[in-house]
Amino acid sequence: MRILLFLLTNAAVLVLISIVFNVLGLGQLLAQQGVNLDLNSLLLVSAVMGMSGSFISLLMSKWMAKQSMGVFVIERPSNSTESWLVDTVARQARQLGLGMPEVGIFDSPEPNAFATGASKNSSLVAVSTGLLQNMNPDEVEAVLGHEMSHVANGDMVTMGLLQGVVNTFVYFFATVAGHLIDRVLFRSEDERGGYGPAYYITQMIAQIVLSILATMIVMWFSRWREFRADAGGARLAGRGKMIDALRALQRAQEPHDLPGQLAAFGISGGGGLSRLFMSHPPLEERIAALQNLR
């Protein structure tokens, strides 16, 4: 249902933009300027390009996480720690009405954890060796609750779809900008209707600039769902345990972001160049939000 709703939303937005362009007569205006650009077709192509990469990435997310992070998936627990991890995740999955995720451990001195997967019932929850070494069982339980809340909220799918939507509009508006600069400003059209260098240069620059703006949108959503996952972890393990886990992260020496797209699904994040590019809110804000939680 979540996928269907987001797909319908994306389609509605595309239709709305098409209607706006037609009502404003932008297509006719571009044609008068010698820009033979079919905006409806461009919207469709942009949607296919923008969403396909996001869906492929989502479908491959578990495999990519295992390969990039060197995750050891616990199939048969070989010690008490592994047994406790599997049992805790299984209990939380039952509480949330979810299928049992794969549970894994990855080697890293930094205390961190992440959840990923293409659906709620086909997910992976993994914790770092540093997290197991630096947190007590109550704090680890809260971290697992945080990650399981990401799974229950469908955050992996939602983030993938959101990225696909912004990719769609980045490609669409970058292509329109390339057409405008190439055909209107430089009037560079050969006998076969091809584009001049200005089109490709403008499109590339526009995609870079628009991608930066799009990243701000995606990171804003990422920060918002961290507060929601913290609240979910508090419900599963207890608010005190969740606050203690976040305080334990504060005591750690500036934990680093996980690589690539996994950064958005970790328990902690090192931030970015500025707040606008942070995948996680500051830990003190997350603790304050839990203290005010009712």
C-alpha cells in the first residue's frame, strides 16, 4: 500500500506539472522560440529514469549492504551474544507484526547499526562490533528497536521512492534548461535537429545544482524519520533505554557516517558540511525530543 500510494502521488505530481505547463502555454511558447520539446514525453522519460535507478538500488540494498559492510549474517547463533541478538530482534518483530529480518554483525570500531531491505518482511538489521563492545544490553536493545522501527515504518522503501521522485524532477528541469539555453540563447540546431555543446554543458551543470537542492529535501526527510524511529525504539525497549543509547553515542568519539546510502539508515551520523546535508539530527535534539515524548 505504501508503494502504491507513493507511485500514485508521483504520477499525480507529474500529471499536475503537465497540466500546469499546458495551461500556461509553456509548450507553445517554447515551440515559438524554436524549441521542439515534447514536455509530456519528457516527463514520462524523466519518471522512468528517475524511478528505475531508485528501485534497482532498493532491490539490491541487502546484497549491497552485506558486500560493502562485510556483514556476517547469523544463521545459527554460535555464542550467547548472537543468540541474544537474534532473540531480541525476533521478539521485536513479533511485537510489530513483521516477518523475521536477517540479523548480522559487521566489523567496525564505531558504534553503529543499520536496517535495509526492499520490503518490511525482507529486511536486514545489522550492528557493529563497536556497538556491542561499547553499549550494555539495554542500550543495544534500544538501538535494535530503533532499527526495527525503521523497518516497520517502511523507511527504506519511502526513502527510495522519495529519491526516485527528486531524481525525476532533477532530470526533467535540467533537460528543459539545456533546451532553453541551446535553442533560445545559442540557436544551435543542425539539419537533423541535434543539439549543440551548450545543451550538454547546461544540462550537466543544472543536474549538479538541482541534485544538491534535491539532496537537501531527502536529508530533511531523513532527519524527520530519525525522530520517529527513536520514538519507536522507545516504545519497544523503553524511553529510558533509548535515551541511554543516544547518550552512549554522545560519549563515543564522533562516530562516522556509514558509506553511501547506508548513512541514512544508521543509528548515528556524523553530519555533513552543514545542517541541511545531515542525515541525522544532532543527538542532543533527539534526546530532548524523547524527554518531551508523551
